[in-house]
Amino acid sequence: MTEFRRDPITGKWVIIAAGRAKRPDYFKKEQKQGDVVVSCPFCPGNEDKTPKEIRVDPMEAGQNPYWRIRVVPNLYPAAGIIKEGLERPQKLGLYSTMKGYGAHEVIIESPHHNIPFEDQPIEHLMLLFMRFKERVIDLYKDDQIKQVVLYKNHGREAGASISHPHSQLITLPFVPDDLKEELNGARAYYAKEKSCIWCDILMQEMRTNLQIFDETGTSIVRADPLKERVVFENRGFVALCPFASKFPYEMHIIPKRHSHYFGNFGEKENFQEIKDLAEIFKTVIKKLNKALLGIYPESVPYNFFLHTSPNLKFRWNEDKFKTLEFDFHWHFEIHPRTSIEAGFEKGSGSYINVVAPEIASKELRDAPLEIQPSV
Amino acid sequence: MTEFRRDPITGKWVIIAAGRAKRPDYFKKEQKQGDVVVSCPFCPGNEDKTPKEIRVDPMEAGQNPYWRIRVVPNLYPAAGIIKEGLERPQKLGLYSTMKGYGAHEVIIESPHHNIPFEDQPIEHLMLLFMRFKERVIDLYKDDQIKQVVLYKNHGREAGASISHPHSQLITLPFVPDDLKEELNGARAYYAKEKSCIWCDILMQEMRTNLQIFDETGTSIVRADPLKERVVFENRGFVALCPFASKFPYEMHIIPKRHSHYFGNFGEKENFQEIKDLAEIFKTVIKKLNKALLGIYPESVPYNFFLHTSPNLKFRWNEDKFKTLEFDFHWHFEIHPRTSIEAGFEKGSGSYINVVAPEIASKELRDAPLEIQPSV
């Protein structure tokens, strides 16, 4: 039984999902048989250990396993679908509470337990990003869903409880806090500047000859070297370590083409854009592993997640999002988990980052890439 | 060299502190000699391994070691004092940056490497909380300091890099995000209700016979059992698991006496109030360890931190905090680190809590306390 509760002071919603405490820790007891882990619920042959598929990409007839990507409901959902539908929050004195409503899905990225995300062939990653997009579009047809949060946990330090490569998505009937702050900030910027702040950040980061002035109109002394924080770029995307990175080696993957909504990604069969996203993701994760090989001999634990616009069809859209199409800009963020948040971060919500993004981006740029054989 | 950088989208400040990456991990190489760990910079005999003391509580003359509590600057500061003083933020195109200014201090809680916080005698904890308070008062004399963040990391999972019991404080020239949200929420509540929201939360949580109505004026069906979320209380304080707890076993310690500022705590030599705080802290940490003994045989990793008002004497107080004295209410929060934040939390800023606060508070209430011999 899942319940949303609102903090009476900050107004933030928390998800109380007592059932999830029971989920098993599969890391402890992996029994391998060749490429297949007998005890892994995501490995071929164990398809009956997950709930019924929402979406499956089949292999060609007669092949084994029968699938390439499976999307299934999470067996231990954080936000279980409730048949009766979404209800308005109830007051309990100072407190507000709302019955859980939403979906929690797992995207099993491939049948191969031991092939991580970044070692998949480009064509397979293209298919995966198409499935990400289709799930968002499909879920946004439900006017009881306000926001999809799509994310990946890689490694135990990043919160993964199953090592078989998989991504997840959770839907919410509200815009979660970090995204709300971005939306508000972007809207305020658009109101003032009549342009998208991500487009302008890309302009500044990618500039070839940009003059910068301080508040009095004087040209400032400090000038960043060219593309100092850029890790990699291709035709469609830029991967950079943001100026105010909260974590060492934090990277944002930003599309050059302005769009508020991930559902517009690769539209009109723009396979070049899909390929560009697959390539830049594969490249920067490989670079991350290479750059930190001395500290993480296997692979760097990380989370990635999507920031895309809320569902404009949500039934109780009180805020109008009139300019959302122009002011928001979908993107992915990659947060390597190389440090532990401590009391300062917990107590302040501010972050101490011990690796400047200019240092991180240089190390990542300089990390050599090996050509991996396709599988 | 420390630098504050503002995120151009959300407006949040991040601390870039490259020097801290070099700090050693003392956990790995502890060499014990009785009660003293040779390699520990906080153990007696190693006083020269820390910078010069800011404050020291001496033992009686001739005793060894010569001190009971030491306050020293952090050797690897997140916010190093800069002689020239605080400067206004500089613009760099879309970005804002500010030179580091502030203090980062370590409070070495006792000479005993192996006596954790909660096993200290009440009288020693009273002295410790008095030192916490005095450091806050002393630092707020500097009009270049806007906010003190006082916190403790216990255990590696909570971010501690030295196991010798210690607390820390960092000062900032801005109000950090989580505290700003609390201040804004509390101010909005006060503007509407003309009362402090923490006082009203205590009223609701401690009620003996409170009727609750929904928005239409109908008495609601659901009524919480009496003091359902309260873990412990004494004359001066209440420890409770908040209604919208973000983490399993999260506890807030809230003074019953309204005050916005921790500097007012125990004023006019109110030793009862100081003793009450020491007692409730000792009690609930012991209960936490007892309740989770099966999972953490040694002790539960946790952070605690203080939320107190910003410095009203700050030189650039743009926001006026006119009602701060009435609307804010200082308190401590304890965040046990029993789970790892994963991609959902990173990507949304929302939290999934797998242990309902009503369950957590019951387990903590029911955890028996042993009487520990004083040291």
C-alpha cells in the first residue's frame, strides 16, 4: 500500500511505500551458468519471475532467448496502480495525504546479464532509447499522470539491487521538487530573456568568440578556455560537466535541437538523432569508466535520469505551463556515485564538490576510447 | 581554493572545494594502543596533527589528557577563511561565482576514540551542546556569515572519514536550499495562521483530544492513535518521526519552548533545558541502535544536523526576516543511513521511504534501554 504525504513545512511530497522493504538483495547470491545467472529474475528462462510484460521486443522466430528488451511492472512498486483512480489529497490536521496512484516499470535492457549498458551495440541502444520514449508517450496518455521519472541505477553504490542491466520509470501525480525548481527557474529566465536557458547555456559553453561583460558593462578579466566543460559532442548532442556541478564527474547530455518533451525525440523517424543519443551515452559512460579505472577497476557506479516536461494533459493542471514548450529543454543527467553525501549535504541541501567540473571534463575528454567488439 | 558557484537554472549555490579530495581515509589504517589509536589525529598525544585549537575545555590540572572537548579548524576545509573578506558574486555570462569565505570547524567530542556520542555521560553531552551553542553565537558575530550548518557524521555509510567521535560546522554566506525552503514555508504559514508551524505540529502530535476536520468541515474518518509518531519526550523536548519522513527511522528533536535561534538555548543558565536535550539525544540514538541491532550489530550509521535561524546581522540581508523570531523554530534532525538514495531520488528530488514513520516510531519506542555505566 503506497501513500503520498506532503511535508507541512516545505510542501514537498514523500512516497511511503512500505512493501518495498521486502524486496530481495540479488547481489548476494548470484549463481552463474555461463552467461545466465540462475537466480536472476531478469535472465532468460526466468521470465515467469517477473509480472507479465507490458512491451517486449522479440528476436527473430525460433531464436533463444525470444526477446531483446522487456518492459515489465516492478514486482515491488513504489507507486502501485490503484484501480479506483487518482483521488484529491485529504487533510489530516496540518498534514496532507493522497492514496498511491501510478506505475513503476522496469526496462530489462537485454537478455545478457554481463553486458553493461555502454557495451551494447549502438543499434541496440537506439532501440532502448526508442522504448524509453514510447513508454513516456504511452503513460502521458493517462490524464492521472503528471510526471514520468525515468532513471537507471548502475552498481550497488548507486542503489541497484539487481546487477542485470535495467532501467526503471516511476510516474507521479505531481511534479517532483528538483524538476519543479528547474521548471520555475527556466520559466523565470524565459519571461525575462525570451529564450530557453539550456539553449543559451549551450551557446555559452560552445562559443567560439563570445564577449562577456560584468554588471557595469566592463569586459571581465576571467575568460574560460574554449569549450572547457565539454566532454563530447556529436551532430545532435553535447555532453558537458555543468558549471555548478554538485558531484564529481557529473555530466549532462543536452540535445542541440530545442524541445521541451522527450516524446518529440527522434520524431518523423529521425534515426540520426536517435543514433547520436545512443553514441554520446555509450561514449561518455565508457570515458567515465576509463578515467576512474584506478579507483573502480570494474566500473564506476552511477545513476542517470531523464528530465522532461510534465504531462500537459494532466487533469488537475493548476499551473498552466503556457510557455513550457519554449522555456523547458529535455536532457539527461549522469551522476557518478564516487562520494557519500554526509551531514552537511543532508542538513543544508547544498553540495560540496571536490572535483571542479573543468578538471573532471578534461580527464573525461582525455580518457582514451577502445573499440569494443560488437556482441 | 574554494569557490561558490550558482546554478543558472535553479539558482542554487554549490561549493567547489578541490582541496578536500586529498583528505585521508583514516578508517583503513587504525593502529590501536589501548584506548588510543596511534594514527588518529583526534586521539590524545596527536594534538599537533590538527590546526591550533579555537576552543578547548581543559581537564583539571595535571590530568592526562589535558582536554575534554577540542574545537579545531578542519585541515581540509570546504570553505576556507579568506583574509580579504567576503566579495559580491561575479557574473561570468550566465553563471555566478563567489570566492570562498567562511569557517569549517571540527568539534572533537572527547579524548576517547571508542566512546560513541550516545555513551558519553549526560554531563559531558551537556558540555558538548553548550560548545555547539557557543560556536554558533561566536560565528554569528561576523556579519560576513549568513548561516551556520552544524552536523555530525557517524559511520562510513554516513560519510565519516575518521571514526573518532566528532561533529563539524560549516558557515555559508547564503542560506542553503533546504533551510530556505523551511524558512519560506514557515513564513507563509505564519502569515496565514499567525502561529509557528513547529509549535502547531507539536500540538497536533502531542494532542490528547483534538478534533480534525476536512476541507468541507466534516470530521474525518481517519484519526491517528495518540502520540503515534512520538518516540520519546521529556520536560523540554519531543523526539518524533515526522509525518512525511523521507528516510526510515528519521527523527526530529524539537524543543517545546518556542525559539527561532539555537543561541537562545539554555539561556539564563537553564541547565534543565540543556540536560533535557542531552538526555533525549542519548536516549533516541541508543534506541535506534537497539531497534536495528539485528541489521547493524555495531551501531547504526547516521547524520544529525541543526536547523537554526540565519544570522540576522548579515551585512547583505536583502530578505528582511521580519517575522523570523516568531515563525522559525530551531530543531535537530537525525537521518539514519539505512538505505542508498538511487536514481529516482537523484532524478526527482522526491523520496521513497519504505518504513512508515508510525512503524518506525513504534519500533523505537519499544526498543528497551539498558543503563550504561558512566565513564
